[in-house]
Amino acid sequence: MTYLLTVIIIVYGFIIAWIVIQIRLENEMKIQKEE
Amino acid sequence: MSFLALRVNKIHFLLAAFLSGINIFLILTIAPQNQLQPDFGNIFYIHVPVAWTAFIGYMLVMIFSILFLWKQEQTWDHFALASAEAGTMFMFLVLITGPIWAKPAWGHFWVWEPRLTTSLVLFLIFLGYFMLREFGGNPEQVSRYAAVLGIIGFLDVPLIFLSVKLWLPELQSHPQVGQYFEDAGIMPVLMITYSLLSLLVVISFMIRFRVHNLKRRETHKII
């Protein structure tokens, strides 16, 4: 079960973190552009 | 308008969150287990769809690269780059989840067997693709070279799929194609995971495309 939970956490954690970072990056670039 | 302000993206996110809940619940509770691999065998329900999703990402790279070489429109090049990034993110997860399953199943995190090696080669080809994009020099030339590399890189995908047949059986650690799918009960869970990951790869692709578009506009403004 430990192996399975590790995989679930890694996969979901990684994908969520990646998407959140990209959304923030996009917002950041938009703000810079407006300035 | 920001990415999340668009209605279609919000719907994507809600659907992805809903499917994620169902997905985790099914994998932990209902999904049929492989008798030889209790618990950790269920990693299969994530590992395999993640690999399929990565291959879809790379297939898109090939399609967009062909369209770019054919039509010579920069948008196709940006599409190809965004797909390559989304595909590589999933390929990275394949290479992480595989060894976590391999440790209890085979006793080793990594074995140099055909499918693992060809998967690693695919990942490295696309690392090369990003290096070419970053350090290749003249942007027009780089786009053309990257398109060719994207098309050639995709040729490794069928090789990964067929690697269990192409190399000698004594070299194989992976099961043969279709061996896992004999049990019809596993398909619904696999399909739910696959739909969820497909949604996530589309979201990743769209947002990377938007970021590239913003960067391009910024560069044009500076020039």
C-alpha cells in the first residue's frame, strides 16, 4: 500500500504543482506586460 | 483574460477535480487486484495511463511538426513545443512511477530491459529537443530542426510499444502486449484514469501555449 500511495501522491502532486506554477507564471507575465 | 477566467478552462478544471476523486477512490478500493501483486500491483492503473498520455503528447508533437514544415506557420511550431513539454512531463512521471512499482515486483528499481531502455531513450531525445530549442541559435532554423527531431523522436513510441515483441523473450521483464487486459474488469478504471490524464495533458498543453504566446509577444516588442 505504501508504494501505491507514494505513486498517487507523486503523480497528483507533480501535475498539480506544475499546472499551478504555469498559471502563476502566466499571470506574472500578464502583469509585467500591463506595467 | 487570464487562463482560469475562461469558462472552458474552468469546466476542464472542475471535471479534472471530479475525475481525480473518483480515480483515487477506485484505485484504492474497487479496482481488481493482480493476485501475484497485492496493493502495489494497482500502480499499474496509474503507470499505464500516464504512459499512454505521454505518447499522445508526443503524437501531437509529430502532427504539429509535420503541419509546421508543411504550412510554415509559426503557430504550429508553438503548438509542437507546448505538446512536447506536456508529453515530457508525463514521460518523466512514467520513469518515476515505473521504478516504484519495479522495486517490489522485480526487486530492483531499474533493469536495463528493452521497454525501460527505449522509454529512457525517448525521454532523452526530448531533453535534446529542449536543448536544441534553447541553445540552437537562429530561431527559424531551430524551429525547422526541432520539427524534424520531433517527428524522428516519435518513431521511438511504436518501438516502446513493440519492444516486448521485438527483443528476445529472455531479455524482457514487462508482460507481453495485451496480457494485462485479459481481465475485462480492469478496463473501466483504466479508462477513467486515462480520461482524467488526457484532460490534464490538454490543460498543460493549453497553458504552456499561452505562456509561449506571451513570451513571443514580449520578444517581438523588445526587438
